[in-house]
Amino acid sequence: MSASEAVIRHYARDDIAARILAALRAEAGADAPVSPETLAPFDHFHSRGVAATTALCALLAPRAGEMVLDIGCGIGGPARWIAARTGCQVTGVDLTPPFVEAAGALAAACGMADRLRFLEGSALALPVPDATFDRAYSQNVVMNIADKPGFYAEAFRALKPGGTIALSNLAAGPAGPPNYPLPWAASVDTSFLSTPEATRADILAAGFEILAFRDASAEIAAFNAELRARAKAGVPPRQGMAVLVGDAIIERQRNSAHGLAGGQLVAVEILARRPG
């Protein structure tokens, strides 16, 4: 099995859009409106959920009418939310066919099919023309990719000169390897963590200028502490990954939280620019 096939197997699920919409209606009622805001508890598959997307959107600062690329879009929650908030046009690319199908179905359910498109493809061979996008972003994707120089080179190719990319992902910390399974990988076989220093070097080698590079671990630690407090108080979690993965996500998120707390993982947030 290739690395790409293993990643698809890790994430692939059936009837994703129907399950997300059923979860929304179970929580908010049969007549609940379907929108990026009401779907947000269920379709932002990364630490801190929609709060992380909000921070990334503020960093990237897309404008109305701009063309924005989402590399590793999943089921499209951030793409829908960012397009609705800013008026930009978003193209999402993802390796997992059921995710691409669900992203399109949920965009249609939100009445946003004219502002979003979702394509099946690899981050190492993006199915988009050169110099097409004003801005790009990627959340918690590069950990599944061994060829990180290739990832950054493809993002560089897709951006117009002067275009910017915002990245939010986990890097290797100084305290050794984390425990598996993790949200993005069942084992080290499909997890490719690089250090913050190596990440910076790969981005620069692709030709980017780095505008901002910071450790965002404290925000995730605070979010994890809030989740633990809510669990102790008997408040059920509102996370989309639980809808798709079930109880297996608990161990994966626990290992991720322990990795951040113990220094095996570091969360980084980056803004880079293609010179132009």
C-alpha cells in the first residue's frame, strides 16, 4: 500500500454529508438552518475547531473577490466559513474522494456552490494552473506528507507573485516522538513530522519569504484544558471528528494533547509570501 493510499484509508468514511447534517439536526432541531456557522461544530477537523480557522483567516486576511486555495480541504468546513465571512472564492483540494464529495454536498446545502469548488488531488501535484491564486492556506495537512519540499513548491507554483499562504500544523518537538495513534495517523508509517527549524528551511527553499512564524502551542493547550474541564462537568463534546470516527478519536486527541504538553509536538502558525 502506498503512503497516499494509507492516508486515504485513515480518513475515508461513507455518507459523510448525511452524517454531518444528521448530527446538526439532532443537536439543533429538524428545522435548523444549514450554514457555515451552524455546521462549524461538526466540520472543522483540527485542534481548536472554528477558533483555529478564525485565527488563520485573520492571519491570511483574504478579501472579497480574491481566489483562495485550500490545500487539504477535508470536507470543506474552513473553506465555507472563510468564503462566507470574507466574500472570497475558495478552491479546495483533497486526496480523499469521500471528503471531496462531502465538501461539495455541504456547500450545496449551504447555498454556496457558486463560490466554492472542490477537487480531488494530491498536495504534491495540485490540479490547478500556475499562478492562479491570490492566497492559500493549509491546516494540519503537511504532517501526512513526507515530501515537504514538494508540498511547499506546489503551493508556491499555485500562488500569484505577491500571493500569501497561511499554514497551521504540528511539528516535531524536542522531547522525542509522540505516542500513536494521533488524529492524523494511526502510526508513524503515515506521520512525517519535521522540526520548526526544518519547516522554516523548507519554506525558504521553495522561494517564499516568511512574514510570520510563531509557536501556537499555548492556544491549543488552553483549548485542551477547556475540553477537559467541560468533560469533568459532564458537558458532551461538540466535535466533528467524533461524528465520523466515533470513540476512537478520544485516544487520538489525548495522545496529541499529551504530545503538546510533553514537548513531543509543537504547534506552529506561519505566514509566507511568494515574492512579486
